[in-house]
Amino acid sequence: MINWKTWVGLGALTFLFGVLALGNAVVASLAITILLGTLFAITGAAQLWAGFSAQAGGHRIFSLLWGLISLMIGVSFIANPVEGTLSLTMVVMAFLMASGVIRLVMSWQMRQTRFFWAMLLSGAVTVLLAGYIFANFAAVSLSLLGILLGIELLVNGAGLVGFGLFLRSHRS
């Protein structure tokens, strides 16, 4: 079993990375885009290799096309990280809007239950967040991914510290 101090140290380090990401959200956003581009490029190259190695047929064509698209996206993100970050911000905005609308529809179907207001509020806040991003796209597009990463690292770091302290108080 891992020592509780390891969890606390890992949590503190994760929290620190969250602070750093929030301290320069644009750099963090560009780093995310380059990392994602690298992953897309590796995946695309592997998919192309699998497509060329496969027997002739419909799956081979699909594999080659998907590999080529993934490789092109990856190379594009690596070569043009600013444009890639803008594209990823649009995708995040679209997912937020879709998620919020789905929760609003679900809340309407739940209107006879005690969970209606929580689902309605959740959907409304998400739709408003997507609307805010859309309305202020020029101002937030390059920093949004870094801000989201920073917040996730802060929350995750705090959770890991809490888990480590829980282990310390419950060790036998």
C-alpha cells in the first residue's frame, strides 16, 4: 500500500500545477493543443499502419481514411497551435451547449419530481456558460482550455491531499 505522504505530496504537486496553469492559461491552452496534436498524429500513424497491414476490404479503407484524418488533425494542431486551440474551444463550446440543452430537456421530463429544479439549474448554467463563451469568443478562446485544466488540477490536487489525510487518519 502506498504511504499516505505520497498521496499528499502528489496532491500538493497537482495543486501547484493547477496554480501554474491558471497563472498562464494561454500557455497551458497551447500546451494542451500541442499534446493533443501529438496524440492525434501518433494515433493517425498507427491507424495508417494498421490499414496498410490489413486485408483488402471495407475495413481497410475506413482504417486508412480515419488514420489520414487523425494524422492531418495532429499535424495541423502541432504546426498551428493557436488555430488548434481556437478549434478545440469551439468544440468545448458546442459540447457545453449540447449538454446543457439535453439537461434542460431532461429536466422538463422530470418536472413532476423533486429533482426538476436541480436538473433545470444545471442545464441553464451550462447553456449560459456556452453562450458566454460564444459572446466573448475573442477574449476567452485562447485561455479557456488552460483555465479548465487549471481548475481540474486544483480540484484533483485538493482531492488527493484529502485522500492522503484520510489514509493517515484511518491507518491500522
